[in-house]
Amino acid sequence: MGPGGPGSSWPLAGTLLVAVAASMVAGGEDCLWYVDRNGSWHPGFDCEFFTFCCGTCHQRYCCRDPLRLLTERQQRHCLAF
């Protein structure tokens, strides 16, 4: 039976492909400088390969969890407000 038939692994393979692609694209994301809740300034930093910037406007760190991803666009929005 072809792709998508009963017992097919295509949905799982598609999900994995999307996750890997998102990690590769986001892997270049750096954490920009930010100011924490106490008003302390923190310089920007690079994340290792296959990790990306995670956290909030006031606390940033590198992680592999795409649900915690903080894009550069979101980080810049933090700086504006």
C-alpha cells in the first residue's frame, strides 16, 4: 500500500521532518540583549547548534524545546515595550 495507507508511518515522519526543519531554522537564533525584572542589563549570547533562544522578555536561555522558542522578532518586541 502507498503513502498514507493504513498503518502508514507518514504522519509520524512528517511530524519529525517539521520538528527537525524548525530546529535547523531556529538553530541560528541568538538571544538578544535584555533587561531583567530588576533592571539589570544582560548582553546577548549565541546558542549552540540545534538549540535556540527560549524564555521571556526578562529571562533568556538556550533550549531545545520548540514550545519555549523566543524568536528574534519577539525579542525585538520586548525591547520596544
